[in-house]
Amino acid sequence: KQWYQRRVAITAGMYNEEGTRINYSEDKVSVVTNRNEFVVDKVIVTLPLSLLKDNAISFSPPLPAWKEAAIRHIGAGCIEKIAMRFKTKFWKERIKGGDFFGHVPESSDVRGLFALFYDLNPGTESEPFVLMSIIAGDSIEYRKHTADVNMMRSCYHLLKQMFGPEIPEPMDYWITNWSKDPYSRMSYSYMKIGSSGRDYDVMATEVDSKIYFAGEATNRRFPQTVTGAYLSGIREACKIVEGGQPVPGLSGGMAGP
């Protein structure tokens, strides 16, 4: 109980604080933020892979070469989403009961821009009527430098081309911008050329029995998913409670140097 209460207190104290340095050179671990320093027994690092690649937080001593190699090997990708709410389901008749439809771009330059649309409330006539589309590939650069309202207008203009100029304007919209979020800079991990599934296991391996790692990029079985991130957190917490032993049913963490 005391172990649990101590770590809950530390987590609550660090909420909305920016971590800058982790020093694990002594028996205890020092976690330095932009406001405080915490001295703890163990730390679970859940930084997105992009932040580890960019050295957003420093480690002392530096992470082992085998851990740094895994960070380099796995790719950090980005995909953005836009959701628009309408007062009618104007796409219903054209897609004949389907819950998604596609768009073939006029040129390869915009191949990743609004290529697919998903009905987020299919099979019902009840509100909300929401369409979600994706922005991927080279179009991510366009998203980075385009205001939210202009992205919405571009997407709406495309829908008018597909369904006719009489379709209603969006009542509301929401759009992500993970690539410009300083605390994310990505939205999913992926296997680059030269990487392997083992790199995910290496990402999940603790360092010096003090620094543990969680997040979707540490879950070989369920990468790129919220499920994978959630399960990895449970995995690392259980490893700490069980004294570093692997947890049956939760993959990862057995591929050190």
C-alpha cells in the first residue's frame, strides 16, 4: 500500500510538468522537470518515440547502445484526421449503406489528402452525422502549414465536388495536428527498412532495473494502437511489482543487450 501511495503522489505532482532530465546513476532515480525534482526508486518512461529520437529528455548516464539502436531503427510516422459534423447524412444514398467511401485524387501530389471518408455513426438516422477523413503521406507537410479552417474548407470543397454543391456546410469540425504538438510530434510507430519486431522488444526492455519503458512503440503485438499503449503500461507496472519478471500474456521486455 505504501509503495502504491508513494507513486500515485509522484504522478499527481508531475501532472502538467515538463520532464527535462532523468539521472539514474545513483541508487535512486532523479526526475527533473521544469518545476521540480523527484527522487524515486523506479521510473516508467512513456514519451512518444519522436521525443526519444529528438532527445527531448536527457538521461544520465546515456541510455545503452542497444536501447539507442532500437530508438533509431523504429520509424515515427504521422497521420492526421479531420471530423466534420453535418445536419444531414447527405452521403447516405450514394454509398448505399456503406460506412466508408474513397476519393481518387486528381494527381499523385495530393494522394494522401482526404483519400478515405468514414461515417462515424453508420446504420442510424440519429444525430450526430459525422464524416471523418485522413491526411497522410506527403500531405502531412501541407497540413503542417495550413490553418485548421482552411483544411476544413479544402475538405468541404472536395465533398461538394463529389456530392454536389447543394450539400450543407459543416455545423462543426475538429482536426488533429500531431506533427506540430511539441509533446507528441508523431501519431504512430512503424517498422522501417532494416528494423524488425525485435526492436519493439528492445524498446520494452528496462534499463538497470530502474528505467522502464511503455507506449505503443514498446508493444510488438499491438503497435500503433491505444490498446497497445494501455497494455504496455500494465505490463511495466506488473514488472515492477513482480521484481522485473516478465508478465505472462503481455509481450515485450526480454531483449536486452
